[in-house]
Amino acid sequence: MIRYPITATELEAAIEQEKQGWLAKAKKKTSAFRRAKQFNEPDSQYSWGEIKDVFIRLQHNKCAFCDRLLSGPPYGRIEHDLEHFRPKKAVKAWNGNNTYGYRFALGDAAERGYYLLAYNIFNYATSCKTCNTKFKANYFPIAGTRRLTTDDFTLLKQEQPYLVYPLGNLDDDPETLITYRGILPIPKYRNGHKYRRARITIDLFELDSREDLRRLRAEVIQKLWLAFRTLQQRRSKADAPFARRIIDCACSPQTSQVACSRAFYDLCQNDANTARLFAQEADEYLCTN
Ligand SMILES: [Zn+2]
């Protein structure tokens, strides 16, 4: 996961340009939900799909959670879901699928959901169908108490959510919480809430065990190691600009698994021996899987 920087003004302007009047309608709908104290809109009237392309573009056609690159608009729209970060309807309790044995609270289920956030633009992100349907579903694990009746993000922060919201600067930058050891995502912190946020984000989306993600990371590590070595070897001078472009591209936000690339390239520069081991592991992974 990475952060996609944008201000509220910039996001509102992009939405207004995409679909004039959408924001005003969203405001009206939210007022109605506030009066009804629930999200009661019929499926046929959902209108967040009208602004999905804004988020696809902002996220460079990538899934907010697994960082896979999908096809872009117009043909690739079907591959992206506009995900409600906090579920608009019922919230299901997530217990780690009874696999991880957490010794801390993960938040209760809630019948009503975050009804005031159904049309809040900072409750959206686009994700792949695997992340949205199979993993995220209606889960929203938190350490604190649910605040279902507010759309004030300062109050919502008090819920101490475990999942990390990647758009704008409302939340921690995901790269300050999750780093990589070769192809595997790991928490940057050893304990505390920041450790748990990383751990649960990795576990809930199974970011460390999904083979397609491991393969993408192995491919980029293999490529980055060769580019790094090319830059180091003086006799490869003619290839240096090419190697530099490979590194720049792998470490740019437009590229899949960029947080892994950045962590690995940092390691190349600071501890080349360990980086070489990870590159060999990545190579072995690709040759045996
Ligand atoms: Zn995904």
C-alpha cells in the first residue's frame, strides 16, 4: 500500500469536473440519512459509481490495498470497485478468521454501519475485486469504540482503526507502517497500535501469502537488483541510463508493488549483501513457482 496525496479541494474539483452536481446531491443524500439515522437508499439509486474514474486515475489504476495494477478506464472500469472504507451498512466483526490468535480487541459488529459516510468522498478508494469482495467485505476492525453517528474525521480517528486509509493525509502514510523483507510485507514497528495496524492490514488482505502478489514483487526485486548492480559496475557505463530508468520506474507510484520496490532499493544502497540474498530468493521463487 502507498499513500495517494490529494487535498479536499483538489478531490472536490476533480469530482465536480467528472460529474457536475454530484457533490451537491451527495450532501442532500447525507442529510436524508442523518434524519433517518441510517443508510436507506435503494440499490437502484446508488450514484458513487459515477465518480469511480476519479479514484481510478488518482490511484494510477491500482488497487488501494494490494497495489496491483489493473486496466484503466474506459475498458478496465469493470475491474475496479469503488470501495467504502468504512462500511455504509452493517459492519461485520473480523476475528482474523480464527487463524492469527490476536490477543486484543478487534471491534464489535454493528447493524447500522457508517451511514453518514456512504457519500463522503474521503471514505472511498478503488480496489480490485479480490480485495474488496473476498477480503475487505463489510469488515472494519478497530481498537476503540465505534463512532457510527458522525462524519467528523477527528472523532472517527478515536475509533483507532486498524486498516489504513491511503488517500489524502487523513491517516498514517502506509509506508510508515508496513515495510518489506524481500517479497514479504512486515510491520515496521515491533509493538503498539502502529504494529497492530500493519499486522492486521497484512493479515486481513493476506498480503503476505497471495501468490500473485509474491510473484509481482519477486519480478521487480530481480529486475531492481540487476539494475542496481549495473549502476555499480563501471564497465557497464553504456547501460547506466537504462538501469537508472528501470529503478526510477519501479520506484514510481504508477508501478505495482512500489512500496516493496522502494524498500528493496533502499536495502540495496544500505546493505547490499542482504539485498543480494533477497534477490536470490526472489529468483528462486520465480524459478520454482
Ligand atoms: Zn487488491
